[in-house]
Amino acid sequence: MTDSVNDHSHLQPSAHPYDTLTPDRVIDCVESVGLLSDARIFPLNSYENRVYQVGIDEAQPLIAKFYRPGRWSDAQIREEHQFSLELADAEIPVVAPMYINGDTLHSAHGFRFALFPRRGGRQVELDNFEHLEQVGTMLGRIHAIGAARPFEHRAELTLQRFAIDSREFILAGDFLPRENVEAYATTTAHIIEQIAPVFDRPWQTLRLHGDCHSGNFLWRDETPWFVDLDDCLTGPAIQDIWMLISGDRAEQTAYLDTVVEGYETFYPFDPAQLQLVEPLRCLRQMHHAAWLARRWEDPAFPMAFPWFNSPRYWAEHILALREQLSALQEPTLTLGAI
């Protein structure tokens, strides 16, 4: 879900929280922890937060991540950092925040930020079975650590947060064209009715990466690196797996088998959780639309997503939701050769 799986926009104090984050201010923030910048700054793709590569005098550039004001509490950000560092300590390839002056979370000029080492690499090829199996292996290792103890402050993956709240936000705002309101309201109500019983079951949950799509991996040193835990949360293990699976039913089965083969080297896979795949896809679709709507007054969003909030967008979104409603009636995905 881009970098937005957990949304706390009701805490957001400003429509344009990054208005004052100028390049000079970015450098001032980085230098506030005792580093000396060479004044080279390069913005990286990130919309929920702001992320920059910042040159450091006589040293390698660092990555500075500025957290969206009001989205996460300090305790939630520190728990993200703690999880990343816990994984790094277990020699899992994850880009974890750096300790500087005894801390990973810093504050200056009204912004909270963290600094990370720069890691190069190329995108993981999820249609490459070698890459896919290694991703599965790393996820198994992550989940083995994630199951050791719970989060105390991070959000939880729930139907209320990702579907019901998203639907209510869209319907309460001036987003839908009048002719699409009834179709959206009816389709989303049917989806929630269909998937509610699945989420009512007592699924085993653990600490998760939370947003395991190809954009959050780098292929480096012949292994996949996890580069963003901003959306880490509590939920069922399948949340970190289903986004790795695509294509028709035969292709999905082949991809699933490959992921699970690596995954089960370190953590048991629960096939019953495959019942959650299509319901989770519903949550992602609904939440993504609401995320864009919640952030639409941030000037970066209309520039990055110019197709959003047009009559065509909403017509296509409703069509995709109807197709997803039909997919809920299809047989549950199953393991094949394994």
C-alpha cells in the first residue's frame, strides 16, 4: 500500500506538514545531531514521509527520513526502529536506523527524523523463482523473530481500520462524483459484509513488515534487503506473503509454493490463512483509495497521482471493487506441489 498501510491522519495537525521542510532545513536537521553536510541533497521517492539522500563531508551520504507530523507517536516510531534493529542484530538484511548520540529518533525544527545508511541495489524480481524463494526465506526469519514478542504501540491490521474507516472517510468527503456514490456505497458494503466473518476468526498474529511489495526490497549482494518498515504492524503472517503472489491461478500457486518452500525453513506456514488472501486484497484496495483522499491536500499528492479523484478513477475503482467482490466467491488459493 505504498508507504501507508497504517493511517493515523486524524492526528495530522496541518494540511501541508512539509511546507517548512526546505532543503536548507533538511541540512540543518541533519547537522543538528553533530554531522557536517557537504550541502548535497537529493529527494527520494516517498509521499507519506519525506526522504532525502544527504551528502556528508568526507563520508558516505546518509538517508534522512522525516516522519509525517502527527502520523505516529514517538513510541510507535521507536518500536519500528527497535524491530528493525532486532532484525539487523539477527543478521537479517534490513536497512535499520543508525544510532547517533545514543538514539535513533531525532527532532529539530518541528520535525522528527531518523538517519539510515545508504544502500544501493536493484529491484527484486518477484517473477524470478530464485529471488522469490530467498524473499520467502527472509520472511520466515523475520516472522520467527516477530513471533517472539508482541508490539505494544504499533497499529493492528483490522477490518475496522482498513475497510470500514476507509469507506466512511470516502463517503463523508467530497470525493465521489454524485453518480458514483450509490455504486461505491453498495459495493463496499457488500464487500465488508462478505469478509467480516473471516476477520472475526481468532487468527494467530505477530509482528510484521506490513507492506511487503516489490518496492520495499532491494536486491544486493545476491540477497533481498528489506528497506522500509514504516508500516510494520500486528497481523496474520499471510499479510507479508500475499502481495508476492500474482498472475492466474496456476501462476499464483507456483509463486506461493516457492515462497513457502523458503519460508518454512525458519517458520511454519499456516495454510488456513490462505482464506485471508482475497479479503486482504479488498482491504488494500479500499485503504489505498482512502489514503490518497486523506492526503489530497498535500501538494505532493496531486503531482504524484494526477489520475486520482477524477470521474474515470472512481469508475475504475468501483469496477475493481466489484471484480474483487466476485473474487471472494472463488475457491481459496491452495498450495500445489508442496
